[in-house]
Amino acid sequence: MESKKEEVRRKHIRLHMEGALTARDKVGVQDFVLLDAYTSETAFLDNLRKRFSENLIYTYIGTLLVSVNPYQELGIYTVSQMELYQGVNFFELPPHVYAIADNAYRMMCSELNNHFILISGESGAGKTEASKKILQYFAVTCPMTESLQIARDRLLLSNPVLEAFGNAKTLRNDNSSRFGKYMDIQFDFKGVPVGGHIISYLIEKSRVVYQNQGERNFHIFYQLLEGGEEELLAYLGLERDHQLYKYLSQNLFGIIASVLHLGNICFEENQQGCATIPDTHEIKWIAKLLGVHPWVLLEALTHRKIEAKTEEVICPLTPELSAYARDAMAKAVYGRTFTWLVNKINSSLVNKDFTGKTVIGLLDIYGFEVFDKNGFEQFCINYCNEKLQQLLIERTLKAEQAEYEMEGIEWEPIQYFNNKIICDLVEERHKGIISILDEECIRPGPATDLSFLERLEEKVGKHAHFQTRKLAGPKSRKRIGWMEFRLFHYAGEVTYCTKGFLEKNNDLLYRHLKEVLCRSRNRILKECFLVAELENRRRPPTVGTQFKNSLSSLLEILISKEPSYIRCIKPNEWKEPNKFDDFLVRHQVKYLGLMEHLRVRRAGFAYRRKYEHFLQRTKIFIRFPRTLFATEDAFEFSKHQLVARIQGTYKGCLERRAYLRKRQAAITLEAHWRGALARKEAEKRKWAVQIIRKFIKGFINRNKPLCPDNEEFIVFVRKNYILNLRDHVPKNLLDKCWLKPPGILANASELLRKMCTRNLVRRYCRGITAERKAMMQQKVVTSEIFRDKKDGYAESLNQPFANSRIDEGDISPKVLQLISSEKIQYGVPVIKYDRKGFKTRQRQLILTQKAAYVVELAKIKQKIEYSMLQGVSTSSLSDGILVLHVSREDNKHKGDAVLWCEHVFEAVTKLVMLVQKENIVTVVQGSLQFYISPGKEGTIVFDTGPGEQIYKDKNGHLTVVSVRTKS
């Protein structure tokens, strides 16, 4: 009988082994090291295809993970999956990104050293998604305390924010990272995530102003237009249709909106060939959102400040140069705002506990890119990929060599490693090209993209991996344009077009525009554009140099940590599930160096077992992987079958005993509990009957004098009315509603209503502060001066007056010293128009107790004592022009002051209250005369039009055009 059972058992094992081998032939091996034909690229692809067709997207090469983008949800990223991989030996479960994350975490905790996970591959291969899954794994499986949940949540929430501002749709990827990101996750000695730090690399600023056909701008622009509330869009001056903004074809959103408005500025050429902006609508919105003066911004976009040794000259720009200045401003504003955002996220992730910590770094950086048209961005991105590929090869060889030396085994590493040789040569060539590009950008004389290409042919023309149309052979020459050069990367050849190389490498922002941005009142821009930059006259480093230096610092960070690798593969160009393009995948396998990595692993001893595991089993020697698979399958089947039988019998016995004890206890509890419930229910019903009886009796006798029969009912009615009234008390004097009382409480309700009214009156009276009272008095003066006389007065009523529009810190200490004997009552920024040429000058109007001062930086340009002030003139239109008329008999004065002020109602009111003269303000219509010098007067003409303008007309008059406001 026993022999028959044993025969059945062995037959079952044999059938299981044969089934396992057949299944493995169908789905492939989960570690490429176990391939028989490990040197065959065809076998490699065949194994990858088998697993992909069965939705097995992960495969190992030793400890390296190969991931194929499935372009669909597979349901393999649940919490239960995370728990399954937590704390498990690396090779015990099928390949998964969670195994890589868990292995790095356990090694970090046990060895107390730093790790990084390098995720690489083409654009659209799934690198960003892989980094998200790793972050989610750490968030769920790491030990956590309530106080540290904020740090964990901020780490997770930083991803969608950075994706919104740094990702865009490209031809190959709907969510392509257009910047490189390295994130350090910090852990304390218990393995708890306590903080983090993010470094960004080379945000693709040029995408802000130009996208290839079929591509889009950064996600944030579309998210703002599609998801923003109507009130927010109105405040930002935007419409929901993104096609209205050419760059797309109170805060951070204000800056994003200003970039959209910048793209809609159009330039025209005047008779002198200079740029003008006929429609200033967009300028006004940009000035409002960025906190700058609109006329100053308009001048900076159409003029350039050139600094000589002793003076500054402002020259007009052509429409082409103005468009360049506009685009440079948009790129600079967006690029620096993105850097500010990364810094803000980092400040929120800082852990202030300075005890020792270990980190796991995640590197999600642009994949190797080859487009129909490749430019400066692709050149930098592919250079970065060359360096990372070189690092992978070196670290892989080093790790293998170290393990064999530790085990005392002699092993010779592979001497000839194609990808490493190519990477070394390409790195040398890239550095040379960047150096030549920098030289062309800074050398005197005209430098063009064509001259840069000629310098490349001169300096690196003999390099084996460099070609141009001039240097290529007859067969290759036809495929290279006159403005192109070709590089042979480890991933294959790429042809780059030099058009735009110099401009993108320079990435210059005119100093005139930088001055405008540095003096912005926007809080974020103040941090992005520091005034100290204006003091530095040195030329900023080029984009290529910055990127090369940041890449060097990144490699230093990575070299100091223990690596793990994830290689992502894109199965097809159409982003469709279940489609496997052999040609495309073969190309990626080649340039990712996967075959070379496999050769390194198989060059030595591919199958390894720890001593303690090996000694507990029969000593066997295995030559072929297929034999190893069959032996392991048989062992696993028998082991689990025996353990399951023992566990089943033992658990059944324990559960039977526990069940009998619980059953007896439940019977006893149920008997006692039913009795208690019945007694409690009887008491409850008795109490309810008594209450209902009292309530009915009280209702019947409710109109009688207070007595025991109705006392409880009347108390209930009073209490219920007072509680309801508490939620319906009027909130202000204008609210006349009052809760209707029951008949027995009519008198009391009327008394309460009167008390409430008195309380609201007293509260309102006490709420009027001295400052508000003073402001109301100022508004009365404003009404006497401007009501029914000047456009814009009605709109100014809701705008509170400020004590001053200039902080004392914004006034030059020298000016403060000159007027120290007088207390400053009010200050406001103004634009002064020269009396002779009407040139605009940035000034400050400062009012003291005795005089008005027109100030330029550290110099008082004009002092007008109130005793010598003859009058103040403004127009009846909505412009901000005001003229201070001085006495013509006093030779000390230079003439009347012609000023433009954004807060004209406020400034005139403050001046009138300080001068204390009657009828000093004149609101004129049409035009006004002002005093220039003895015997000479000037004229200001006021008119209306479609847009606001101030200019000198052909008659020599200052013409002020305003938009007529609706009455």
C-alpha cells in the first residue's frame, strides 16, 4: 500500500516538473542569466517578447531590472503586492520594481550606507511611472509615526506639482519629463522617512515659446486654463480657450498667466524701422500680474540699454529683436519660477533634526532622444545619457570584481566592452563641442551657427565619431544637411541641426528687461530676480557650461552611493498595449548595454547560493539552467505539499477546540443578555408613556396661568424657541428678519428683538476705528474735488487710501537727511515728464508738512513749498496726469511739475489736505497750459481713444489719450 502511494507521488512530481518546464518555455525565464543561449540577441528578444505577451513586464539580469512599458493598467501595484515583497529575499518572488525598492531599503538599513536607484531609458519607456511606484512603496511599507506623516505626504505630493510645471506632451510621450530630477529620500536610524531633497537639471525653457508640430507646452498652462475657476481667470485676464495664446498654439498663477500674455504681444515697425506695440492691452495685464509699471515694461520690450564707460544709451529695437527680447523674458520668468518652486518644495522637505541619516536617491532623467529634427536640447540630453551609461558599465564591472575577490575566486573581467569604449570617446567629443560652443558665444566679432559648425570641422573634424556634410563620405553626405553634424553615440548615430545652438546656449536676457523684473513688486519674482544681479557686470555662464558642471556634480553624488538599476524599454512607437516592435526593442537593448551586462554576469559563476542554504540540501553540480529549473520545481512542489498537509491537520485540531469553547461561552452570554435587554426595554416604554402623557396635558392647558399641569410644556416651548432663535439672530443692522414666536412668548420675543438691535448698533459704532474715520474724511474731501468732474472717480470709491505708497526704506537715506526737519506725510511713485522734451523719468513724490518734493533716487529734483503752490490741475478723463502750478515770481522754481501717478485721486486728496487752501484743484477739459520759464508755456491736450497713450504730438504738445470709462 505504501509503495503504491509513493509511486503515485513520484508520478505527480514528474508531471508537475514537465508542466513547469512547458510553462517556462511559454513565458520565458524571469532572469536572463538563466538563458541557455545567453550570447544570442535573438534569444534575449524572444524571452522578452514571451514575457511581454503574458503581461510579465519585469525581468532580471542579476540584480538589474528590465521593465517594458505595458501602456495599460495591470493591477500589480496594490497594497497587498507591496506587503508581499516587503522584507523578502530578492530572488524569492517574481521580478518587480517593488523588489528593487525593498532590496535597496533593506541594504541601507542593515549596512547604514547610502543608495541610489538609476532609472533610464527612452522617452516614453516608463521612467517617471517607475519612480512614482518606488515612492509609493516607501510611503506604504516604511515604518511611520503620526508626526512624520507630513514629510511622507509632501514627498508624494511633490511629484504632481513638478510634473505640472516640468512635463509636456511630445511626439513620443504624453507625459514627457522636460527636466532631469534627482530626489534624495532621507531616513533616520529606524528606517523612517524623515525628509528629502530634489535637484532639477536643464528645464527645457525653449518649449515655453516654441513647440514642434504635434507637441504641447508645459501641462500647467493647460491645467490653469481648463481647471481654473471663472473668478481666477478673470483676475488673471485669461480666457478658457487655450488656442487664443500663441505660446500654446496674487501668486504663482499670476506669473504663469503673465507668460501667456507675453506670447500675445505683437510688434509692428514704424517709419524709422523701430518696434512699436500698437495694442497695449496685454502690456497692462502683464504689468499688473508682475507688479511693474506698464510704460516702463513697454519701453524695456522695445528698447535696449547699452552701457558705455561713462553713460547709458537707450536704443530702439527692431520688431525682430523685440520679439527675441519678449521670448527671452518669457523663458527667464518661467525657468526661474520653476527653480523657485523646486527650492520651495525642498524647504518644505527639510528635516531639522541634524542626527545622522541615510538616503536612497531616485534619478529620473531624460531618456536618449532621436527626433526627425534634433537641436541643442537633444545634444545635452544625449550627453547626459552617455555619462550615465558609462557609470553603469564601470559600476557593474567593479561590483562583480569585488564579489569574486571577497570570495577568493580568480576572475578576469571582460577586456573589450564595446559600449564603454564608445562612451569614453563620446564623452571626450562632447566636452570638446561644448568648449567650442562657449568660445563662439563669447568671442568678439559676428558669431553665427554656421561659423560654429565651421569651428567644429576645424577642431574635432578628425574625431572618429563626428561627421558633417563636408567631412562625410559620398554615401553619408546626402543624408546630412549643410547646417548639420552627426555624432555616433553608444545608442547609434544622431544628426543635430546647429540652427539655434548659439542662441539657446547664450540664453541672454537684456539688462533693461532684467532691471524691470528685479524691481517687480511681485513677491515671488523678487526672490527669482535679485537686485544684486544688477551689480554683477560679469557675463553669466552659458547653458552648456551650467549643464556640464551640474552633470559632474550629479555623478559625484551617484559615485558616493551604492547603485541599483532599472532599465526601461518602450515596446512600440504607437503607445498601444500588446504591441511588440522587434526592431525598436532590439535597438534599445543594444544602446542600453543589456547584452554586455548579461555577458559580465555569465562570464563568471552565474548560479550562486549562500553556504547556510546550500549545506541543508544534497550537494549537486549543475551545468545547464534547464536541469536547475526542473530540480528546483520538484523540490518546491514536495516541500509545499508536505508542509500544507501538516499545517492542515494541526490547524484543524486547534480550531475544533477553540470552536467548542466559544460555542459554550456564546450560549451562556446570550441567555443573560436577552434577559437584560427585556428588562431595559420595559423600563424605557414606561418612561415614554409618562412623558407623552405630561406633554399632551400641558398642551391642553397651555393658555392657563403657570401651574403643575402645564409647567413642563411651557418650559419646553421657551427652551425650544430660545435655541431656534440662537441660530436666526440678525447679523447686522440691515437684516430685519426675526423668528416668529409662539403666542405665549410674544412679549418676551419683542424685548429680545429690541435688545438685539441695540447691541448691533453699539457694536457697529465701536467698530469704527480712528484710522477708518480719518479715511472717510479723506474720501469726503475727494468727493468735493472730483465728484461728477473726473472719469474713474466712481471706481475709486471702493479702493481704500493708503497712508503712503512708498516705505521709508525705499527713500534714499540722503534724501531723508535733507528733509529730516520735516515729517513725511505721504509718498507715491510717479513718472515725471520733462517740460521741454516730455521725456519720462521715474520719480518719487514726497509730501511733508511744509512742502512737496520731486525726488530722483538720492537727489531732490524740485521742492515746491505749499505757500508758493498756485494750484493743482487734473483732467476730466481717467488718466493719471496732475500738474503742480508754482508761483512764476519765484525764480527758485524750475517751472510747473508735470507728473503721472497711478493713484491720482489719493495723491491730490493728500496734497489738498496738507496745503489747506480753498479751491486749489482745477479739473480741466480738453487741454491745460503749464508754466515752463518766463515767457514760455507748454500745452497738455487730453483726448480719448481705444487705448491709453502719452506722446508728444507734431505740434510739440503733450497728448494724453485715455479710454473713456462707462458712466
